[in-house]
Amino acid sequence: MAEPTEKTVEINEDEFYTIDEVAKKLKVHRQTVMARIESGELLACRFGTLIVRIKKEDFEAYVSNSRGA
């Protein structure tokens, strides 16, 4: 039986926000951001089990939709 291999994924930080960055921009707690991600209200990308990032374009769309634009 083959041993599992580990994949390395590089994240272009210029294309993504962290949970904390989004929380700061929205002026909410990071748990609120996580709740919006879990509900599907805010799109996010998961890299492994611990790394969650929000594409900047998805964040901008979320903000635009929230403002009724």
C-alpha cells in the first residue's frame, strides 16, 4: 500500500484576504466572518483543514450585494 503524499499549495497572498483582514474590513468579530462562510453567505477557499482564505473578488461581490448595489 502506498504512503500518502503531502501536497504543497502556494497561495498568492495578493489575491486573497485572511479571516482577520475581512473581519477588520467589515468591523465584525472573526467568528462572525466564519459564521457567514459556514452559512454560504460569504464564499471562501479552504487549503487543508486549517487555512481559510477569501478571494478579494468574492469579498468585493459580497460587499456590493450587502449594500444592495
